[in-house]
Amino acid sequence: MPLHSARAAALLTWVNSTKVCPDPLDDLSQLQDCSIFIRIINKIHRSEEGESVLEQPLPERISFIRGFLQKHCKHKSATENLVSAQKLLEGEELALAKVAVLLLYHTSMSCKSPREWYEFDYKTQVELASILKFVLDNEESLNENLETFLQRKAPPSSSSASSSSSEEHSPLLSLPHKREVRFLELQKIASSSSSSSTLSGSPSSPMGDVMQTPQFQLRRLKKQLAVERENRDELEVELAENRKLITEKEAQITMMQQRIDRLALLNEKQAADQLEPKEMEELREKNESLMVRLHEALKQCQDLKTEKGQMDRKINQLSEENGDLSFKLREIASHLVQLQEALNELSEEHNAALAQSQEKQGQLESELRAALQEKKCSEEKIEILQGKISLLEDQLAKLGDCSAQEKGEVMGDILKLEELKQEVSSLAAKGAELQATVLRLEEEKQLREAALQSERGRFEEEKQQLGSLVAGLQNSLSESHRARERLEQDLRAREAGEPQG
């Protein structure tokens, strides 16, 4: 089955946007030598660890890419089945598309601002957002579902469809008061975790909307926490190695001290035996040489102990920061879940109220059309009757001088004329009532439209406030990230100053 053309085109557009291709690509098959994937990996990590791999044969390139995906993507155990080395060797477009999807997912997790996605047109962003949302929703079953998703349109999930429609359609006509109270409670909770949250006035972006969902933010926080834990583990391993080195140095110092003690005893014994001056000079030189080495070893040991103390303090600091980060992550995760529940509740209430409003709007428009039609019919009847009245009045005027017998015959027309006038009066009164009804219906329609517009504005304002809360949670994540970078800089500085043995 061929690839879904719109998703394949969106993936290709994203690959070209990385600007690692000498010339823009127009087909996924051009990725089969895997060099573009390696350059994207280098760009993500701002390193050149894959440059040497570019000079190696295709199997080594594929091994490097799969190793990267296993190490840095969530799906470590499933990568071997998800991305087949044999199919990559054969240049199968579906396998190439899978690698592009996983790299897109990893890049979006590393992206610090949704503004980086605004260079894409809206249609491309919609496809990229659908790919990213699919990976988030199917993390545990990518092996079964990714191929089907890339080859044809996947049926929209109820939760994602509800959330998406609630943000793209008109807001609620009216919402219960409990929703406002619920929102104020969530706003108070989230403001306690970050008092400096601000809402960016960026234009709407499908990729930005997905990246600011609680589901995406929670996944990013968990990924950052995993990185912090790996760094802590590496530091603990390095500290253990330094402790082992200090132990070895102390053992060497002990051995040298024992040799010095033995030489001192030998010197005393030889002095007692009145050894020759030449032999005494040699022993003295050996003794001095050993003393110099001892002092150097003692100094090195002292330096190592100082470094050990610094490492211990850094490990303690890192452990405290890690504990704070874990607590903050649990707190933020709880807030995000509450925000997601609030968004779902707002969406359900919005959809129900919108359906009710549309039904009422249709009923009003139907009543208005019926009233206008009835008014039109009444006006036509009035015109016809007024014509008859005019005709009868003309006839009566002409017969005014006729004989009594003829006048008696005309009395019937006069009564007929009076009935017509009464009917015209009745129709005129009914027309006035219909006119009042039409005016009332039009006024009610205008008021309902105004209320709907007002509610739409309030719904958008609450949606922006929820985005502000998410931005505050992002600030918390950035703070922990900056703390980790400071610790890494300290470690690099320590490693640069470490003596080589």
C-alpha cells in the first residue's frame, strides 16, 4: 500500500526545513543513503559525532541511526521491530518515513519554542501536528499502528477529535457558573508553581497547539527528568572511580612510606657499621629521591581528597536538585491533568451549548420565514381587496342618479363593499401583528447572535488563560534545565583541570 501522500509530503518538507540537504529533496526515496538522517541527528545534538559515520558504508550508517533511536527515543525495546535494518538497506520508503517520524518526534521534544514551526504553511503544520499527536497517543503500540497511519488516513480518536473541534469551532453560547469556579481554582493552583507565567501573543499554529497540550508538556518533562537522572548516574560513576583512584594512591603512599622507613633503618644500621662515604652518599640520594616522590604523592593525594570533597558536595547538590525536580514534576503533572480535565469539560459544555444554540437559531429563522411569508400573503390579499373596493366605489358613484329599483339592487353591492372594508381592516390589523412578530423575531435573533459572539470572546479568553498556565509550567521546566546546564558546566570545568596520570 502506498504512503499517504499528504503525510509523506509534510515529512519531506520538514526534512528540507532542517537545511542539512545540499539541494531540496522532492521524494522520500532520496533519503535511502541515510546521510541526511545522520546530519539531522548532528544538528539536534549540536555535535559532529556522526561525521565520521558518513564516510562508512550504508550498514554502519543504519546501525548508527538505530543506535541513536534506541538511546534517545522512548521506544527502546521496540526500535528493532519498528525500524527494520534490512528494509532500510533496501531503501523502502515506509521504513524511511518511520525514521523521519521518530526524528520529528525527538526534535519536537527538543524544541524550546513553538515559534520555530511557523515557517511551515498551515496545511503542512496540520499534517505534522497529526503525526506528532498520533505518536503521543500510540506510544505503546507504534509497532502495530504506525505503518497503517503512514499508509492511509487513521480514524480520529474521540478524545482528540473533541479537543480539536472545541478549539477550532465557535465557543459556547452559555456555560454553567461551576465552570468559572473550576477554572479559577486551576488558575490559582498553577500560579503557585510559577508566578512569572506570561502568555505569548503568537498567532494560531497547529504544531504550537499540539506542543502546548498538557499531554505533550508532561511527556517533555518526563524526558528531561530522565536526562537529569542519567547525568546524576554518570556523576556517581565518576565519583566512584575517583574514590577508587584515591584509595590506590593512598596504598602507594603507604608502600612508599614503608620503603622509606626500611631505608632509614638501613641507614642507621650502616652508620653503626661505619660504611664507606660513597655508599652513604648513594643511600642519601636514594632517600632524598624517595622523599621527593613521597611529597609529590602526598600532594597528589591531597588534591584528590579536595576534588573528592567537591564531588561529594556536587553530588549532594545534584541529589537535592533532582529531588526538587521530581517533586516539581509530580506537582506539574497533577496540574496538567487537572488542566486537561478542565479543557475536556469546557469542550463538552461548548459542544452541547453550541448544538442547542444552533437548534434555537434554526427555529427562530424558520419562524421568521413563516411570519414573513404570511405577512406577504396578507399584503397581497389587502391589495386585491382594495382594488375590488375601488372598483365598487366607482360603480356606486356612477349609479348614484339611477332609479329607486336600481338603487335597491345596488344595496347588495354596498353591503358587499362594507364586508370588503371590514375584511381589509381585519387583514390590516393582522398585518400589523405580523409586522410586530417579525420585528420581535429579528430583535431576538440579533440578541442571540450578540450573546453568541460575547460567549465566543469569553471562551477564547479562557483558552488563552489556560495557555498562560501551560507557559508557566514551561518556565518551571526551563529553570530545572538551566540548573542542569550549570552543573554540567561545573563538571566540564573540573574535568578540564583534572591532572593526567
